[in-house]
Amino acid sequence: MLYNLKKNKKTPKSARHIVYCVDNGELKMKATTSRYKYPIEYELNPTSIDKGNSWLTLKLKNTSTDTLRGVDVQLHSLDPYYLMVYGTWTGFGSGQYLKELKPDEEVELVFRINASGSADVFATIMAREDINYFWWESGETHIYVRDEKAELERLLVLSHPYTTIGKTLSAEATVKGLRKNGGLKLEFWVEPPSGKSEKQATTEIKGLSPGEEARYTAEFTPKETGSYAVHAYLYDGWQRIGRKTNYIYVLRQ
């Protein structure tokens, strides 16, 4: 069980369409640009919020030549422990309803949320397109809580999707500093097919400058066949501020 540190002072372009800038020693996020998944062009703002109640605006545009009818739009949180979507003050759940969405028509829908930490969200649409049902799902958008010190950007298992018993593997987690920080801790856990999770490594993270990245690795050796879940958790003191999971499948030799 080992962990190593590598630092990269250059901030790569985000895969989540977020633009970063450093302002007074703090890494801040600018508004996202429009994104597209046929047949919907969409945009969600703001992506940087304070803790507590906030409002997110989802902009949708129908780029097809068909009218969507009975449009049910939902916003979902991938981590409801830290971010809950409540819809509107007068509505129940996280949904908004449109009678129709015509070709080239653009609408803005507002969702009320409550956040105690950063999380990813995504939108879904269920409607009717002529006589057929229509289903659409957006990509994920990261909603960042401003006072968090760092972000767990990604977790990689340095292996092919399939590996064998007895072969030592490495899991690599990347942490990015967002503001002046200290007191951060990273843990690696592995859950084998038997279901008995084991902690593989714990490390205290030294202060990271805004925009600075640090990469940490933990090694583990599979001892049984089946699907493994590899988890990385980032803590600020006792509070978890980041979580990532990756999976591999282990075969017999």
C-alpha cells in the first residue's frame, strides 16, 4: 500500500466545460458555455454557488424539426447527500412541465436547490414526438460550492478493464487546489466481490495553490475474481468534499 505525489502546476482544460481563473489567490469558475446533445442545446448556470439555498437556471433549445409535447424536464443530483434538487417553491419534486417545445424554441427553467457541498447534476427530458415517446439525458455539470478548498478531479485505475488475480494495480487520484488550503486528507478504499471493503492508503495533503494539481497513487493486489469498486475520498478535516469511483474486473490467471 503505497502513495506517491506528483505535481503539475498547469491547469488543463476541463472536460466539464468550466473556465477557471485566479482572483486574489482563489480559483474561481466562470459561466459555462452552451453544450449540445442531439436534439437539445442546453446550458446550466450558475456553476459556482454558496452553501444553502440557491437557484439554477436550465436553458433548453429544440434544434430538431419536430415539436416535443408533454415535456417533463427533471434535474438530478449525483450526490444528494450534498446537493438536493427541489424544483420550485410551488412544485413538488425536481420536475418542470412544458405543454410543448417547438422547433428552434428556447426556454429557461428554474430549479431550487440546497447545497452543503459540491456535486454533479444532469438533466433529463421525457416527452412525446408525434406518436413516439422521446427520452433525452444531458451530460453532467459540476456545481461548485465556493468555500471548498480543493476538488477531487478524477480517479483512474492504471490497468486494462480486465486484469488477473495476483497482479498488483495502481489507482491514481488527482486533486486540484481551489483556494488557500490545509488540513486536507485523501483515502483510497477497495471493495472486492466479497463485499468486505479495505482501506488501501491515507495521506495528508500539503497546501496546494489555486489551480495547482497533485496526483496520488495507491497500490493493491486482487485476490478474488469478479468486479472491484475502487473509491477515493477527499476530506477537509472530518467533512468529505470529494468522492470518485472506478471499476475493474478481475479474471483467473
